[in-house]
Amino acid sequence: MTTPAVSAPRIPEAVHRRRWAILAVLMLSLLIVVLDNSILNVAIKTISTPAPTGLGATQSELEWAINAYTLVFAGLLFTAGLLGDRLGRKKVLLGGLAVFGIGSALAAESGSPAQLIAFRAVMGLGAAFVMPATLAVLMNVFEREEQPKAIGIWAGGVGLAIAIGPITGGLLLAHFWWGSVFLVNVPIVLLALALMLWLVPDSRDPNPGHVDPVGVVLSVVGLVLLVYGIIKGGQLADFTDTTVLATIAAGVLVLAAFVVFEKRSDHPSIDVTYFKNKVFSAAIGAIALVFFALMGVTFFSVFYTQSVRGYTPLQTGLLMLPLAAAQMIFAPRARLLVDRFGNRATTTAGMLVIAAMLAAFATLEADTPIWLLEVIFFLMGTGMAHIMTPVSVVIMQALPREKAGSASALSNTFRQVGGALGIAVLGSVLSTAYRNGIEDKLGALPAGLRDVAGESIEATLGVAAKLGPRGKDLVGPANDAFLHAMHVTALWGAGVAVVGAVVVALFLPGRPTEGQRGKEEPELVAAAE
């Protein structure tokens, strides 16, 4: 049997000595990719306010500002992973960071919601080349026995970004214009580029796959059509609308064509044979479902804290601190629970905690003690830490080291797609429930204003402010309608998390036996049933 000691020479001694410094640089690169979305979360209310404070973006435009980044990111991850395997992960990392930095600078100077959406897509293009390469490099500088620990620290870096993102965004918005939340990425990119040139070794797959342009186009077009239809349905508060149904159906058909094409291709973007392994499929599904629920709830929680409760962006960032702190505390330690109780028990418990905390959002009112929200955020972060670390290890160790880029791309693709659909679906549920709740209170408004005011709580409050004293009567109903919509949306999210709990309880491996405990072989995950 091959032992870790025998496999040690696979990592050059010079690289092995500086592996922790390399991990720190990789986490800095990861930081800006995750930081960008967590900063944007506290800025969405500011961006939704009219110029000169913001861009006057509607709720659907805000969803697109988030999803333009996410969909390009998710659609190109596999191509980026394959290019990293072929050209070298370090080269791809450097190029991705440079594009991300340029996109950030352009987004900061956006003059309209449409420009912001376009430049966010450019940022997504750069990020797609950063995320899979960081994990692929990690898998090639750490020996197998250290990989779970390194992945745990890497996952903790996500928690760090989630922590400092909202606080940094709040501080910037307190002193500068909204575009500063994007411009702050530029100096971090420059620092990461310099450190990467100095420290990070290059690596590539000796037998890389072929780039699959048809698959990339089909996946991106299918996802964009699907998400557009869902968001449009929420905007209209009518999912039976012909345009909505046709767009969603077209998206589903294109994605089905993508799957058929990938199965028949001799160089697919996604090797669908990976999904014959139930353990691997369950781990990927868990990532998608947890981010579906989490991203959707994060989207509406900002409007709850700022629009209903009246907190500033900085205060909102500080309120989210427990969510990130829990991830930072527990993500590196989650492997200890896995060693004791197994992947199945640890991940199922994490999913059930997430479901319970999402359901707890349905109990929040305008005057609920704020410490209860802090407890919910902390427990949500705890649950997430005990999902992400175990499933990341399962996914990365399911494939050979040389395919690390593909494994990372798969993990991140489903995470991003899950998050994008979470924002689209739960955002549309929120929008539909809100419009239905406020509609009968807008009867006195002119027809044009009525449509605008009904789209979101920010739109209603914006119309109320323009009406002066006459608009004060809209504030109370707007808050009530939003709270009801938030409760409905939270319960939908909780239901999705319960589905995730069932999936991982059925298919992830349980506690390893004494005979399995010392094994460090690549086939371990594939053999576990």
C-alpha cells in the first residue's frame, strides 16, 4: 500500500518548504473574488437609490448586477480550469487577476445600471480564471495528508472575506461614493500579482483536456435564459406570462442540449461520468443547494437591516460579522468532526442548522431584538463551515491530483450556479410576494408611479419620499409587505436546505472504519458508499 511518506517526493523540497506562504498568497487571490460579492451585498441599497447617491437601479437590475458576474464566472470556470491545466495554473492566475482588476476599475466608474452589469461581467471573466487555479495550485503544493487541513484553511479564507467585505464596504460608503466598493479591489490585485510572481510555482496537467467552446456557449446561454426568465417573472409578479415561460423553457432546453453534447463529446467541459459516483454527486449537490439558500437570503437580509430597521451600510456590515466569524472559527476545525462522526453526520447536521436558521428569518419583525439576528447569523455560519470543508475535501480527493483544476471548477461551477439561481428564484419570490402585498395600498398613485412603486421596498420608499408628507402613509404598509415577503422567501430557502440535508444523509459516506481511517488513497472517496 502506498503511504504518505513514499509519495512525499512528488512535491519538490523548495516548494514544500514555502507551502504555507504559497497558501497565504492563494488566499489573498481568493479573498478579492469573494470579497467583491460580500462588499456588494451592503452596497446594493445605496446603488438602488437615485443619482447622485447611487444609480437608481431597480431590484431586477440589482439581481443582474450580481448575476452578470456569477453567470459569466460559472459558465467559464471549466474552460478556465482546462486552460490552467494546459497553459499552467500560475499564468492563468496572473491573467485572471489582471482582468478582474481592470473590470473593477471600470465598474467603479459606471454611469448607469447597464454599464455596471456589463463591467461586472468582465469581473466575472477574470474571477473565473482565479478561483479554480487557487485550489488546483493548493492540491499541487501540499501532500495528500495535509490537503484536508490546507483546504480547511482555504475555506476559512472565504469566511474571512465574508467578514471583512461588508465592514469594508460600509466604511467606504460612509466616506466615499458607491464606486469605491469596486475600486478597492485594484490595490489588492496589484499586491497579489507581485506576491504571486515571487512565490507561487507553476504547474500543469501532463495530459490536459481540450477546450470545449460549444459546451461553454451552450452552458452560458442556457443559464442566462433560465435566470432571465426567473427574474422577469419576479419583476412582473406573474410566472404565467408568455415571455417568462418561453424564456425559462428555452433555457432548460439549451441546458439539456448542453448535457447531451457533453455526453457525446470526446473533450467535454464537464465529464458527466464523474456524476455516476453518488458520493461525488451528493457533495456537488450539497454545495449548490446551500449556496442557493444562502445567497438568496443574504440578498433580502440587507433590505431588512437597512430599509426596515434603518441601519447604515457600515452597521449592516458589522451585523454580518457573526456569520463570517463562525466560518473562520469552525471551517479549519470541521475535519475534526468528520474524523469522529464521518462526512454524512457532519454535513447533514450542517444542512439542518442552515434550514433551521433560514426558517428563523420567518419570525423576524421590525422590532425584533437585534441580538436574535446575530445568533441566527452565527449559527448559519457554523452550519456552512461544517458543509463546505467536508464536501470540498470529498470533491477534490475524488479525482487524481492532475485533474485538480477540473475538480475545483466543478465545485465552484455548482456553487456559483446555485448562488445565481438562489438570487434569481428567491429574489423573484420576494419580489412577487412584495408586489402582491403592497399592490392594494398603491391605488391612489398615478398608474406610472404605481408600477414603479410596486417593484421593491426601496422603490416604494423612493416614491414616498418624492411625495413628501402625502407619502408617509406608504412607509408602514411597505415595511409590512416586505416583512411578509421576507418570511415567505425564508421558508422557501429553508425548504431547499432540507432537500440538501436529505441528499447528503442518503449518499455521503458515513464514519470510516478503523481499517479505512489511515488510508490516503485517491480511490477512497469513489469506493465509499
